[in-house]
Amino acid sequence: MQVRSAAPRADGDDPPGSRWPGSRRLGAILPGRAARAAVDALALGLALAIATVLRHDGDLAESHLNEVLALAAVAAVVHTLVGLRFGLYTGRWSYGCFEEIAALAKTAAVTTPVLFVLDTLLGRLVPRSAIIASGLIALVLAAGVRYAVRLARDQRLRPSPEHGGRVVVMGAGEGAAQVVRAMLRNPGSPYVPVALLDDDPAKRTLRVMGVPVAGNRHAMASVISRYEADVVLIAIPSAGADLVRELTDLALPSGVEVKVVPPVVELFGRTVSVDDIRPVSHADLLGRREIGLDLRAIAGHLTGKRVLVTGAGGSIGSELCRQLVRFAPASLVMLDRDESGLHAVQLSMDGRGLLDDRNLVVADIRDQQRLDEVFAEHQPQVVFHAAALKHLPLLEMHPSEALKTNILGTYQILRTALRHGVERLVNISTDKAAAPGSVLGYSKRITERLTAAADEAGSGTYCSVRFGNVLGSRGSVLTAFAAQVEAGGPITVTHPEVSRFFMTVQEAVRLVVQAGALDSRGEVLVLDMGEPVRIADVARRLADAAERPISIVYTGLRPGEKMHESLFGEHESDRRPNHPLISQVPVPPLDGAALSLLDPTATRSELIAVMRWLAESPALSVARQYLKAS
């Protein structure tokens, strides 16, 4: 089948159906640097003529226009040379932007006195007052031309409401302004903003590129109806989960789609774009909030350093790698025993996934000889230890695996780090270690104590970071619930009142990176997880959002599970000396020699009893030479 191509349009022709005929031609005339200089020269010449005629009360005979033209030619040369000096015609800025207008004002401010002197040397061709007035008039004319071209260009790029979803944007701050500009400057945008909502009374008369603020959040339903909107966009990158839930609940009765821009933690300082707009996720509803970082402190201990991450193929480890690389370490060594996990993290970071980098290390933290080889080759200065077994029910059945990986594996990482002079080590722990009541909790509490002992033994800084459930990680409750919904249900919940702390993986890792930069001596750094969330409420939200009816079944608490988790043990206090979202809790050290009491061949009940005793026993001071021994 042959398709006849459309006749080519001449340069500057308007696209078919253009709402602003001639705007494309106007926008194409002026972008050239020579054209800009010529327009400014014409504006200055016209300004001189206008000012001179006005000075002579409109008497053209008295104005001596031939002398005005002579001075205008001189003025054009001066203005162009000064403009070049200030970067006005060097392509430094986009046409009509604020920076270019500022440069235009500087050019006018310098051109006017120079022209004043030259006019005197040439015999006073025009009145002096006309020269002063012409500078102001020329500035207005040149800026006006730029505004007209910018407006024509924006109108040409503006998408038609007939071809995109009509959007009510919640928020009128900088994030909302960025996304409104992105939508209105993209002819192919699937969204067209028609109104803004903001709770700030000072913004009631505000317009962003012509889009008005039509009310506050409580006027959402009426604004949606008045503007016939199809979508509500929550354009507040700093919005927390509570605000996202509230705004979503306000929008849903109107039958519109609810979308959101990413939180600050995901944007990492870049500008919001149309491509960032996405549906509200359950992570947005549960674990989203703004987290401020001390970038200078973080950069001080990461930039230019050799960094190693264990468990790099897992949910926490892979996100750690993605965030750490932004701080330009000298090298980033990613260690995991799961080769598929390493392939996935490399693919997510460089888009290649060729597995051809020596910094991708296949190794098991249970293998001491292999760890020595890795540390000897890469000489890490900073270590983030994220490798661990974490599924509570499985570890209750197989406590010897918790011993081998979580306890002995961590102990071997600590000993190896001390022998190779690692400056800083961060051990990833869990809220199950606070007042532990399960094999997972016992094993992670022991690792916190071993880390405190390693800090005593060496000259570096060794600490643990404790936090709760991570949304979106492999095996997380949301992932399990989503799979159950996909399969048609039911959603299984252990108990109607059970609650857990939630945080997105990006937020958790962001705080882990910050915690690693704090001044800490063997402490456990406890991340502020916000308020706990009832698991039944999460299940109900997922069930309500499903396309078909989904039932919820309560199965009862499993062995080792608690009704409510805590971030602090019975004798631990919430002290935050360095960061408002990170508590620093002293940990009684545990000498590694005590691990000889743990026998993986013992019966399940005997092994768990010894784990419990080691997790709860008094401080056992560490022998410096023991940890450094091979």
C-alpha cells in the first residue's frame, strides 16, 4: 500500500489547525543572533525619533530627522557592541527569558551615557533629554518584541484542550509551575491544565501561564465540574502520604483520574516534566514524605572514596547503589551471591547490563576466604552491609540459616573490614531488632551488638541503621497483596488490628546514606518511620481499587510475629542530636568470641534459646586483637 506524503510546508507556515495563524512565522523570524541585533537597533532608532519628536512637541521640522537618523546609525553600532559584551547576541540565553531581559537592561544602561558623550562630540545632533528618554523607550520596545515572540511561540506550542485530558492541578508552588509550563510547552502533551488549586490565600488571584487558581482543596469537586476536568494532578513534590491520601479521597467521588508528580526524593533536584506524571501508587499513599539531606556531609564521606555494597542485588542494596553513584565515589563495588540481581542493578544504572565490570562481584558473605580476596582487590574505604535473610516465618523454621548468613556472615564482614582498614561501615538492621521476639529479630540484634564491638576495636566508624517495612521491596506486604489481587483474591491479613511502619525504598535509602555520614560511635541509628499503618486498611484500599470484588481473609499471627512493631527497645530512648529524622541509640557491644556458643547443628529450640540470650545479654567487651585476627 502506497501512502501519499503531504506537501511540505514552507518554513514558517503554521501547522494545520493552528489556533494562532502567523505565530509560527513570527516565532521563526527572530531567533537568529543578527536578527535580534537588527531588531534592537531598529527599536533604538525608533526610540530616538520618538523622543526627539516629543521633545519638540510633535514639530517634525524642528526635529531634524536626518540628524536623528545619523545618530541612530551610531547608536546601532554602540548598542550592538555593548550587547555582544554582555552576551546579548552570543546565544547564551533563550529568546525572551529573564536573564536576556536583564542583559538588555544592562546594555541600555551602558549605551545611553556612551551615546550622550558621542552626541556631544558630533555637535549635539539631538536634544540631550531625547537621548535619555530614548534609552528607556528602546528598552520597552525591545523587551516588548521579545515578549510578543515568546508569547507567540508559547501559544504555538500550547496543546489543544480537545486533544488532551483536562487537568486540575493541586498546588500552585514551584513544582506545580514547572509541570504546568512543561504541559503547555509541549504540543503533544496528553494533559492540558485548566485550573489550579492552592490553600494559600495569597495565591487566589495567581495565574501560571494563564491558568488561574480557582480555589483551595475543599473546592475541588466544584472546580472539577466547572472546568469539566478529567484528571486531578497532585503537583506537590514535598507532599507527604497523609496529604496525598486526603487529596485522593477528595478527588475520587468526582470520578476523575488522580495522578501525581514524584516526591522530592525521586526527583533528586531535577525539574519536573510531563513524563514524570504518573498514577498515584500505594507507596505514595503510605510512605511518601520529604527528607532533607546534608549533601555536604554526605559528599565528604563518599565523593572520591572506594565504596562497597553487600547485597547489592537486593531491593535495599540496589537502591543504595543507584543513590550512592550520584555522589561520585572513586569506585562502587557491588557484591552479591545472586548473579541475576547484579545483572538487574547494573542494567538499571547504566542501561547495558553486560556484566563486564570488575566492580560487579559474585561472592557469598559466608565465605571468609572470598571476602578477603574481594577486600584485598578493591580496598574499600566505605562499606554498606545490606546482605541478609529477612523473611521472618522462614527463619523461624530454619534458624540455622539466620545464624550462618545474618550473624556469622555479618561478623565476617566486620572482621574483614577491620583487617583491611575500612574507615566507615554501615550495617543495615530492622525494627525486628528492637525488643526482639523472633529469630530474625534476635539475629539482627546480635549484628547490631557485633557492629558496636567492631567500632570499639578499630579506628573507623562502624554503626547500624534500623528501620521498618520497605514498600516495593521483594516480598513486601504490598507486593504480596498486589499478587493476590492479580490472582483474584483473597487478600490474606494476619489480624484486623496488626500494624506496621512503612517507608518507600527511596526514602529509607536516602536516610541510610545520611545516617552513614553522621558522627556515631557504634550506635544504632533509628530512622523516623512516621506513624504505623494498620495492615487491614492497606488491604482494604487495594481491594476497593481492584476491578472485581476481592475478599479479605484473616489468618492469625504467625510464630514470632508481633501485633505492633516498635522502633525502640525497652531501655532505649529517642535522642536525635544530629538529624531530625534519625535517632542515635547506644548499643551494648558483644564480643565475637561469644558466637562460639551458637551451634548450627543444635536443635531448633536450643539454637533459638542461645540466640535470644546473646541478643539480650549484658555488654561483653571486645578484645581488639580478636577482631583483627585472621
